[in-house]
Amino acid sequence: MAGREPTPAERMLLRVARQVRDQRVLAAMRAVSRESFVPEHLRASAYADIPLPIGERQTISQPVMVGLMAEALALTGTERVLEIGTGSGYQAAVLARLAREVITVERIDALRERA
């Protein structure tokens, strides 16, 4: 990053890394493009450390919460994870890089179809 401005995604990860120490979690978040999981009209805000509306009166969690939740699981890569409430699918995509298998369930049809 020397000599250039960090990208919005890099700035997000720097903020998350203030509270999340697990390098596997940070690498997983680096690999998953958060902007792919937010509505198109909100993509400019995708890397802000705030929850964003995804429709159906639901939100995508703020990045630091995604990181803290993933870190709290202390996954080793051998686990099967069950996530209840897929929402945007972002948390499941991050977890899929940390666990052997992720099963996610969403009761709201519109969210399930988008995820």
C-alpha cells in the first residue's frame, strides 16, 4: 500500500483488524467481496463499517460484527456450520472459507433467492 491510497475494502479490513485478530478470518473477509452482497444502489457504501439494508426490513451486518462472529466460532476448517438466517449471504460466504461445509437457511423467499 506504500505510495497509494488503500481501497475501500482495504480500509474496511484495517478497521476490522483492530478488533479481530484471527488471520484466517481476516483472509476470508479479504477474499469475499462485500459489495457483491449489497443492493446495487448501496455499493458505494459496501465497505463502510455499518449495517446496510438488503430489503425485506433486513440488513447485512456491519463488517466488524461479521468478523467478530466468525472469530468467536474458532473454526479450524473441519466443521459443518449451520447458519440460521442467510440474509444477504455474506456471512455464509465468509464462513465457507473457514469451515468444511456451511448450510444456511433463510425463511424470506426474496432474500433466499438473491443470496
